[in-house]
Amino acid sequence: PEDSYNKSLLWVKEHIEFFNMVYEHIKAQEKALIENITPLENELKKRNLEKYMRKINNAK
């Protein structure tokens, strides 16, 4: 059991940078989506497509 634990711990330590990179990528994607929701909502209103705004609001 100790050997298995040490192998698992080593694997995690070797992949921490990858996990951090994925986390930062997800944060950047979230920021981009949040920044672009308002222009999308405005365009939907302009085109009389308010019914699709419910889907956007449910995703927030």
C-alpha cells in the first residue's frame, strides 16, 4: 500500500503544472463568456429573439 501511495503522490506532483494550466484555461474561457453575454443579449433584443435569452439566463 505504501508503494502505491508513493506512486500516486509522485504522479500528482508531476502533473500539478498541467492541472494549473487547465484551471487557468477554464477561468479565461469563463471570463470571455461572461464578457460576451451582454452584447449577445443586446443582439437578440434587436432581432426580436428574446425567447432565446431564457437559455442564456439559465446558463449563468
